[in-house]
Amino acid sequence: MYLLTIETTCDETAAAVITDELQVLGSAVASQDELHRVFRGVVPEIAARAHVERILPVIDTALARAKIGLGEIDAIAVANTPGLAGSLLVGLVAAKSLCLVLDVPLLAVNHLQAHIYACRLAAQHDVFPCVGLVVSGGHTSLYACRTAVDFQLLGGTIDDAAGEAFDKVASMLGLSYPGGPAISAAARHGNPQAYAFPRPFLSQPDRLQFSFSGLKTAVRYQIAGPGPTSVQQVALSAKEVADLAASFEAAVADVLVAKTVAAARITGLRTVCVGGGVAANERLRADLEQAAQDAELTLHIAPPHLCTDNAIMGAIAMERYRAGCFESLDLDILPGLHR
Ligand code: KG4
Ligand code: ZN
């Protein structure tokens, strides 16, 4: 069977065609980075309008790459939670309209669970049960993933997401948007021990929560002090930028790694899956590999092209298809995060 997956939760418009054997026949992603760069972050209204313009060409491209006609599609899956309300609506309306016209079933995708499922796709074998860590622009969450359709939230960030912190710190350092890749590139030449930035909750080993807001403020104070001086008024040398980037990245990686290992210890699960845009970070990947080796855990990190938003990971809907979890056409968006 052929599944069409649609993803419009944030600022990537994406579609893919996937078989019931989880073979990816075609995929297309239209990034909006250039539209949001000038604002150094995603502007929800601009994102929603861009999705409207791009959704049909992106679906057409995915079908063309798959060499599949629209009439051959057997089911449609759409990410309806969590995300930006206006963005989610565009994907949902497109999916529902196609389901109505083609008379095929509708499936719902939880975007965060899909990020974890990227590991299942890359592994090409079952990875459940596992601890799942999602580190993206909007979310930083740990799950006990019993099966592909049974995720239990263990904890998450109490303020900013890790990716959000990367984007905001990049802006402070005068680096371009999205901040993750820019910080990663700058950090390669920096000293991760140059600045002792905070590692929230590291002293509470059983607390499965994150906080990145204070870390962001610590970087701001390091650059411009706590007074009224704005970071834009301070000229940083290339070495300072590199050291600040490397020290910030190390602080983020340390807490992500420690809490993920703690989640494995607390749940007794021996497999760990990591996905989301920030999982593309080289330092985080290397630190996770080392920690998994030390704690004798089996680690799967989504390959970089499946870390940032895409529709391929919507293949998780095949599991819902098999479990008979179909949606009616009054399915709604759920923009918010369950804490
Ligand atoms: O998963 P994603 O594409 O979108 C959301 O669901 O939010 O994640 C985007 C986030 C952005 O904050 C971006 O800066 C971050 O992932 N990111 C990275 C890297 N590549 C993307 N963060 C750190 N290092 C990277 N190499
Ligand atoms: Zn995402």
C-alpha cells in the first residue's frame, strides 16, 4: 500500500510517499529558513502563509519523485500536534480534502513521536521499547516509548527548548538563523571550557526535566553584563564567539546526555532513541555515543537528514494504520504541548 504523509507543524512544508514495508518512494521538503532569517526566528503568520503557497507543489513533487499518481494513494497521514496553529491547519486541511476526494482513510501523526520514529526507520528493525529524547526547536522531551503507538512522557523542559536556546544564543553572537548549525560551526574552533555556563538540574539525578532559559541569560550576561547594554553593542572577537559557542554547546549537551542516561536508569529501558533538529549536533551525537557506551545502552540517533523536520518520519502512521487507529474528518489540530 502507498501512504502519503504531510508535515507542516512549523516552518518546513513536507510530503512523502511511503510503502507499508516502510520504503520511502519519494520525499520533498520546502524549507522557509530564508523567509524567517531576517527575524532570527520563525514568524508564525509568515510560516502559515508560506505553507499555503507550498503545500500543493510539495505534495506534487513527492508524488512525482515516487512515480505514484494521486489516485494510487491508499491512506493519508498528517501531523496535527504539536506545532504552530496556523501551520498545522494548512497540512490538516490539505490532508482532509485529499481524503475526502480520494475516499481514503486519514491518520494522525504526533510530530514529536515521529521524530523518535526516524530512528526506527534508519535502524530498519524494531527499536521499541526505548527511551526517546526529542530535541527540537520547540520541544525538549523524554519519553518511555513502550511501542510505536504507546509513548509516556517522562519529563521535558520547564521553559525554553534546546533548539530555541541555540537560535537565541546564535542571535546574541551575531550568527545566522537557524542558530543550531551556525553555533555548531563556530564551536568547532572554540574551547568548551572557556566559560563555566550553568547545567540546570544536573545535581538532581532523578529529576527528568530541563531548563535552558537561565543558560541563555548566562550567555547574555557573559557578553554584555546584567546592565542595560545590549548584546548588539558589544563587539566580540572571532575567538570569543567560538569559545562562547563551544561552552554553550557543551552545557546543553551535558544536561541532555545526563538526563537521557538517567531516564534509562529510572525506567530500566536499555535502548535510547534520539531525534529532532538538535540531534543533528555533532558534539551532542559524540557525547551521547560515549555515554551510551559507558552505560552499556543501545543508542539510535536519527541520521542528520531525518533530524530536522521532514515527512518521512510520518511513516509512524503505518503503525497506527496497522493498529486500526483511523481518524474521522472532524480531526482537529492540537497546537499545545501536554506537560
Ligand atoms: O526538529 P526541527 O527541524 O523543528 C522543530 O520541530 O522545532 O528543529 C529545528 C531546531 C532549530 O532550533 C535549529 O537551530 C536546531 O533544530 N538545529 C540544530 C542543529 N541543526 C538544527 N541545533 C544544534 N546543532 C545543529 N547542528
Ligand atoms: Zn520537529
